[in-house]
Amino acid sequence: MIAAETPPAVEQPAPAPITVLRRDATEVVATSDLPLTLAKAGQREQALVRRAIFVTSALTVTRPADSGTPDGDRYAWTHQAYVQRQVCFTSITGLFACAGAEVEPLPDVERGEAPVRQAEDYPLAEAARRRLAEGLKARAETLFDADRKTKVQPALRAAGVAVVSAAQAPPARR
């Protein structure tokens, strides 16, 4: 008879942390409307490119599965920036219609994790959100201009539309 080797002990994975709280939010940081007069085949049409920069935030508080107290709670956050554009048209009859809104992520993101010190108080996540929002506000016009050049103008050219006039867009709001 051949003796079988003792199988290795199977290690159990550590229990997954328990989600105690999850908050999701969206904050509009800047908006701007860009009025355009478009021409194609001798016809003119008024258009408006509605633009917004916004931040989505997710905050999660977790507790280790083997802890019954909030002492080991940690919070993690992600704040992601996006640009949204929506092209709207006013027809010669005065009807106003908008294409579907297009949303694209920006490279601006803040992520982090920290221990919970006090219930309902997440200072590092809030500081990161404020830092991201303020930076985006300061760069809003530059971001809108880049979006116009890389997304709006190529789409209009592809449709064979010429921009006859672009009114000076008012400064980004918010």
C-alpha cells in the first residue's frame, strides 16, 4: 500500500469588508452656451452648443468584516471630471430641438482613502472634491475651447456645414 501525502491546507480568503455607507453625487462646475450661425447649400440655421463641465463623486465607507465596531472604518472616494456637449438648433419655423447630449470623461480625477475619524465627516474627500472643482472652474474656458476644436468643429465639417458666425460666448457660468 502506498501512503498518500497529506494535502496542503486550504487557506480561506479574508472576509470582504462590509460596506457601511455609499454616497454618489454630481456637481456642475461650469456651463457655457456657444451660439452659432450655420450655413449649407445657401440655407442658414441658428445653433447653440450647450456645454457643461461636471464632477461625479462616489464615497464609500467600509468596515472590516471581523470588526463589529466603527473603529476600523475607512472611507474611499473617487471624483471624476466630465465634459458634456449638446448641439441645439432653431429651425426657420422657430422650433428648437437638441441632439442627444454627449458626455466624455476628462483626465482630471481625484482618488483616495483614509480612516474615518468622526461619523459623517470625510474631510480629505471633501478637500479633494473642492480642489478638483476649483481647478476645473479656473480652466473651464480652455476646456470648452479645446472641446469646440476637437469635437464640435470636426462634426460640423463632416456634415458639410460652414460656421458663418460664432457669437462671442459669454464666460463660463457657475
